[in-house]
Amino acid sequence: MILMTVVLIFLFGSSIASFLTLAAERMSAGRSIIRPASCCNHCKRPLSWQQKVPCFSYLLSRGACRFCRVEIPARYFWLELFGGFWALFCLLHWGADLWEALLFFWLGIGALLLSLEDLKDCTVPAAFLALILFITMILSLGRFFILGPLLFLNLFFIFAVWQSRSLGEADFYLLLTWSAVLGARELAKILLIACLCGIIPALRQGKETPLPFIPCLSAGLFYSLVFSSI
Ligand SMILES: [Zn+2]
């Protein structure tokens, strides 16, 4: 029974990670996240349900498409693996309140995916950011701190820029949302850790090259989630 629960929670976490990876890729290209259904990026043949089981399908197919044998990027596997273990961690940590466990799972997995987008070219797809923030808002209903009302302002702005393909100031909107969910003390901690993480890369790069700051913020968020008694 315990083993079955662990497997189910792992599959839940890795499936969400898999979906968000697909959503980030498609939204950055301005494509629909619903159609077409999951398919091979190379031969475009739709995946069977066995090929959609996160992590395990990658291992069974040895990291290649079953039809055309084109290699599947290993990052899909690692993201799904992280999603699975992060879901298990959240359940262990906040299992007394499943809604809270789900909220913190979503904060973590969203931060990771946004970080990867930011690392590509210092922008994130506006629609993808809006998706992450909107679901964060739904999950955090009843948990808003003093900055809560700002969250709605934030979301309003995000939806207003929905039509623009990418957003360079995403870190600001992300911080605003986290502050509404986590409170000012945790926000200060996150900012401090983010600045410490960003100092060395910023000094190396110089003023002209923009610094992807969401990964630094995410490092602060994970520290806060894992080591603080939120
Ligand atoms: Zn293929």
C-alpha cells in the first residue's frame, strides 16, 4: 500500500513536470498546448499511452523515439525525475495539509521550469508565466499575506501582455506572486540568497550582458521551502 502510494505520487509529480516542459516549449513557439497531442518532435507520430508514462518510457525506449529512433533530449527525463521526487518531498514535508503540499510543489516545479526558460535568453514566454501565476493564485487562495491584493494587479498585467511572445521582467512578477504567497520575511530571505547567487556571475559577465535572475530567485525559493519552517 505504501509502495503504491509512493509510485502514484511520483507519477503525479513527474507527469506535471512533463506537461509543464511541453507547455513551456510550445508557448515559447506560440503554439497550442492542447493540440496536437504529445508526439515525437522529429517524425510527429503521436505517442501511445505506454510512451507517455514519465521517466519509465524514457528508460524503456533507451532515450530514443520508438518509431524513428531519434534521440530524446535527456533533460526531459531529468525534469520528470525531479518532478517525481519533489512531489514526494512535498508530501513528506507538508503532508498534514495536502492543499499546502500541492501549493509548494507547484511553486517549486514552476520556478524550475521558468528558470530554464530564463537561462535560454533572459526572457520567459508571457503565456507560460501567466499559466504558472494563475494556478499559483488558485492554489494559494486563503493564504494571501498583506501583499495579496497586488497579486491580482500582477495577474491583470500578465494577461494584458498575453499577446507579447516573451517577457524580460518576469522576475519582478514572480517575486510579487511569491511575496503574496510566502510573506515578507521569506521574501527577504529569498532576495538575499538570490543576490548572493547572482554576485559572481554578474561580476564575470559585466554590465552589458543581462543576467538571468530567475534561477537565482529559484535557488532562494528552494532554500526557503526546504530549510524554513513555512
Ligand atoms: Zn520519432
